Amino acid sequence: MSTQTKVKAKLFALTKEQWQFLANLLSVGLMMMIPMLGFNQAITGPIINAILFLIAVFLGAKSAIIAGAFSATSALLRGVLIGPFTPALAPMVPFIIAGNAIMILGFEFAKKRHMLIGIATGSLLKYAFISYAAHAIVNSRVALPAPILQAMGTTQFFTAITGGLIAYTLIKIKSAL
């Protein structure tokens, strides 16, 4: 038996838990890599959200929530969200992480009726939570620049819903193959 055949045999001999771990590891790596590509929020947001929805569908909500925690941190470190205003975004990172988790949980709850209802519900909940958090921070006298308030408002809904629609389209294409 050749070395290549032995490697293939060992690879396919992985347990379900080992495959899940490997998929989770790749998901986290992807969530860290996408923001590092340097695209702005209008491009990065839908890509990240699409991947989060796909992770939720194929690996489960827990995996998507974990991966979502890494994307916000990576985006802050890379400075892709709001250009020169990105450092002022640091107080929002925990809320973005929580918003991603809320989006996934809302999606999981509502997708039982229809996946598009799940996407809309999760996107709306994420927007509402992050927008409320940004305005609560401002009201607590922490200065957030206007571009951050804008990025934490309706932009969150549009990037989430767009990402959800991308994920939905990819799932439909996959199921048609």
C-alpha cells in the first residue's frame, strides 16, 4: 500500500467528533482570514455573515457562534470596518460578538418555519441588538464617532440579510446538484 493510500485511509478513518473539530478549526481560521483581506465593511460583512449562516446550517449553531467571535476581533485588528475610525470601534466588539450569536440563535429558532424567515429574523435581531448597544454606549457618555454609529445601525441589517441571501442561494445550488 502506497503512502498516499495510507494517508487517505487514515483521513477517512476520522471519527465524527474529529471531523467536527477539523471543520470548526477551519471555520475559525476562515473567520479570522476574511477580515484580513482588507475589504471594507460593505464587502466583508456579507461574506462573514454568509459564512456564519452556512456554518450554522452545516456544523450547527454552537460552531457558528464560536466562529462569529473571531471575525469581529480579526476585523478590529485589521482595521477594515470603518477605516481610520476603526480603533474607536473597540468598545463595540463584545456587542458585535453577541450580535453574531443573537443572529445565529434567531436564525436557528425561526428557520424551522422557513430558512428565509430564519435569515430575516436573525438579521433583524442582530441589527436591533447592535444598534441599541451602540446608542446605549453613546448615552453612557462614551464618544463613538458618527461613522461608527452609522456602521452599527442599518448597515448591520443589510450586511446580515445580504449574507443570509448569499448563503441561502449557495445552499439551494448545492441541493440542486
